[in-house]
Amino acid sequence: MEFLQVLHGQLLDRQREGNVDSSYTAKLLASGVLKIAQKVGEEGVEVALAGVAQDDNALLGECADLLYHLNVLLINRDLSWRDVEAVLKQRHVPKS
């Protein structure tokens, strides 16, 4: 998840810069949580479809798109990948 955290920082920079004319990220963040959530939903469907009907490269591309949009959603809600990782760790039950 290291690169996702790097990307998160870059997207936070785009948010701070707020240049909606040249930054898709800034434009998406300015559009609000409903639009961002809609994009996450669309990308999720595209991942599922690629998983059953396309090759590995298409699936990986769609997964990357989904992770990007999830990242934007986390930023919109003032959350991070570390928060997601904490939930995963909390849910993990080691085998004894």
C-alpha cells in the first residue's frame, strides 16, 4: 500500500491547488461526494465486468481506476489508506 499512500499525498496536493481547469482530481473533488461516489460505483462495475469478460491487462487497468477513485473518495471524507489498513488489521484474525 506504500504507493497508494504516495498517490494519496499527490492527490491531496491537487486538492490544495484547486486548479479545476487543469486537474481532473481537483475538478472531481470540487464536484462533491455524490459525484465521487458515483464514479466509484461505475468503476466497481467496470472491474467486475473486466473480471469476467476481459483479459488481465484490462482488469488491472480497471482496478487501478477504481483505486484512484476510492482514493479521491477517502480524501473527500478526510480519510486515508492508513485508516483502511487499520480496519483490515482489526478484522484480521490470525490462525492459531
